[in-house]
Amino acid sequence: MGLAVVYTRALLGLEAPQVQVEVNVARGISHFQIIGMPETTVREAKDRVRTALLNSNYEFPIGRITVNLSPAELPKQGARYDLAIALGVLVASGQLDDDSCDNLECYGELALDGALRPVQGTIPSLMACQRQQRKAIIPAANASEAGLLRSALAFAMPTLNAVVDHIRGNRKTSAVKPHALQLRQNSHGDMSDVKGQEQAKRALLLAAAGGHNILFVGPPGTGKTMLAQRMLSLMSALSEEDGLEVAAIQSISGQPFAAEHWRQRPFRNPHHSCSAAALVGGGSIPKPGEITLAHKGLLFLDELAEIPRHILDSLREPLESGQVCISRAQHSTTYPARFQLICALNPSPCGSFDGDIGSARATPDQILNYLSKISGPFLDRIDLQVDVPRQPEVLRAEQSSVKVHTSAELRLLVEQTQEIQLQRQGCLNSMIPASDIAGQCQLLPQDHEFLVQAIEKLKLSHRAYHRIMRLARTIADLQESSCVQRKHLAEAMSYRALDALLKQLRNL
């Protein structure tokens, strides 16, 4: 009878805080108690642990067993503590040496037969374990996630018996070796698939080159969704550091992990009926939402005007800061949310409006009310508003041999343009701080006056002014121009399709 301490980690955002599993076995009436702010799944561990130990041919001590999950103020959920509790019972009851788990961290759910089942959040836990210079024992099903780390520190085990044999030295298991990862391109189609819509393709190229948010406006069937899906083919692969961060987010969200998707940017396309908690994140213990799952990738919102206004407005702060802080009574968690937003909407509730009011089955007031669901502050955070009209002439010329650029050709141009930005200011143009815009986007006095007059005429905000400047800087970089000229400003201001439509409707 004695006391044992085994290390594990909680699942709480990307932090993976350390948890000490303190197990005390004392004489007394048989009783098994878990304390330290456990949720229901953690409290149920006592039945899983007892049955797994007995079915694995170990003795379950008769006496008063107290398990304390420290720190007590940290909420604990899930079955990831099962393995650490079981090993703590074995050490405290003398079936394992007292110092056998001193330099180990253990994560895993126990089946009733002693098998180890996979758990969420393995990658953040292993990264924190690596910083503490410890080794980790994980379920065999989580081995593919452990292989992303460049150091061999995790031992993947199938059963509790295998864990005990490894600790005793009876049958040592080799550490998980780093994967020989190969970079694969995404499978979201090629830009050569898109016929016509040259302005929209130009805007998509600018959005990819500068990291700008973009909105497609047009009637159904004109290629808005098709364009959005091909945006990913224009973007370069993630760096290893960013790829590991994206993989960590997938790990804590419980998504199936596939090593072949290594360094591929995520593409999230939630339905327009999703809730604010699903989009931004939430829960009693905060979990990541779609904007976090789209970190370093794309978030595509189709049927934008069908999404409730308060849900869209919840994106305003993350679009500016690149992160979201979810506060609840028990805990607050900050998740990364540096995503690129692509939106699409039909300009009328009837779906047949193509810029001419005579083509719509809805009245101007009905169309205006429909589009007014999107708030001005939200629109301010979108750099390009692009008209995607019907193009019947494209159908007539579909069989012609007009040369179209492939995604590979355009991606090379995007990478060259981004290299110019990174060398100049260390970030993409969309992330230039407002205080640095004047220095990075220097204008001639007459060109600046031209821009100010246009902003006053269109009644745009200061935020829209800054975003036009950033977009003009990207247009100049794409043309390898060292300074921003009036033609660049004029093109940047031409991507205001929704603003122009709203102004037209108000004048009717």
C-alpha cells in the first residue's frame, strides 16, 4: 500500500496542460474515488480501470483507493486518463517499481479487455511532452500522429500488458519513427476548368497573392462555388511549422488523421444553417469551431445572405486579430483563426436577378432587405467584391481552343508575388498593420487625393480605405511595380460589386 504519481496531460485547447495523477492505496473498506474536478467520463474510469486490470491478469488492490487529478481547478474530460490511473494503481499497490513512471507521460483510453483505444489531442500533448524532455506512451492507433514530430519520443502500445512489459523491460518497444512525409497537391480542381469569368479569375489571383478576403456576387450557376474551390490550387503548401499547427488543431477536434494530407491547407465549407458555436467555437469546455479548423487555409461561406446576421458579425473580431477567445464560466481558451474568407451570394432572394431589375421576380425593396442582412462592418473586412454574371457567349465558344492558364502556372506567379511581399515587410499585404500602410504603399499627392475623393464619394469607412490600399499594393506587386500608381488604385476600387449594387437599389 502506498502513493504513486503518473504524468499525463489534459485536453484544453492547444495548451495541453500537465496533469499529475496521484494514486493512493490505503487499508480500509473497499472504495475507489476520483477527485480533482472530473467530468462524467473521467469518473467512469474507475470501472474501466478495475475491469481492464483484472482482465489483464493483474491484482486489483482491496482497500481505499483515492485518485487525485492535479491541479484540481483544471477541468478534466474524456477517457484519456485511464492508462495513467491504471499504472498509478499498479505502482501504488507494489506491482510496478516506484520510479518506473518517473520520466513518462501516459495517454490512452482502456477497453475492458485491457486494449488501448485512441484519444484526441495527441499532437499538442506530445509537443508539450517534448518541451519537458519526457517520453510518452500512447495508443497504437495514435502512432501516425506521433510520426509527425521530428524526434522519436513516443512509444505506441496496443494493450496494457504491452505497456507494463515495456516499463519492466521484459519486452521493449521501439519509439515511433518520424514519417518520411511526401508533399501532395490538393484535389480541389484546376483553374483551367473555369471557362470565362476573367474578372473573377483575376480577382481570385489577387486574393491568393495577397491573402485577401473575397466575395463573389452573382445569380445561381455562374461558377461562384467552382471558383472558390479552385482557390486552394493557387496557394502554396504550408511550412512544416504551420503544417504541424494545423495537424494539432485536427488532433484536438477529433477529425480523422491522414498523413497524406500533411502540409495541405484546410478548406472548410460549413452549411449556411450552422450555429454561432459551430462556426466560432464553444461548449462548456470550449472546443474549436470552423474558423479554427480553417486556420492557415480557407473558409468558404456559400449563400452568405442566408446566414443570420449575428453569426456573420461574430467573425468580425477573428478576421482582424487572427484568433478567437472563447470564454465560459469554467475556463477561457484562445484558438488560432488566421483564415482566408471566401464568400458567395445570390443578389436576390428569388435567385434570378442579374443586375437588371427587370430580370428579378422580387421588388427592389425585397432585394435591398435581403442584402441588408449583411452588416456594413462585416463587408468592410472583405477586400474584393466581385461580380460573377451570366456569360452566354462562353457557352457558344466552349469548343474553341482559347488558351487558359492552369493552376500550376498561376501558383508560380502567386509564390513570386508573395516572395516580394515577405522580403519587403515580412508578411502578406493583407496583414500589413495600419500604422505601416503609408510607408509600404507610398502614393503621389495627386494619386492620394484621387483615392480620398473616391472614398468620400462612395462613403466608405477608414477600414475600407486601408483595405483598398493593401489590395492596390498587391496589384502593384503582381506587376512588379515598386510603387503604387493610380491605375492600381483604380483597379482595387473596381472590386466593389456589392456596394455598387446596393447604391443602385437605393436610387430606384
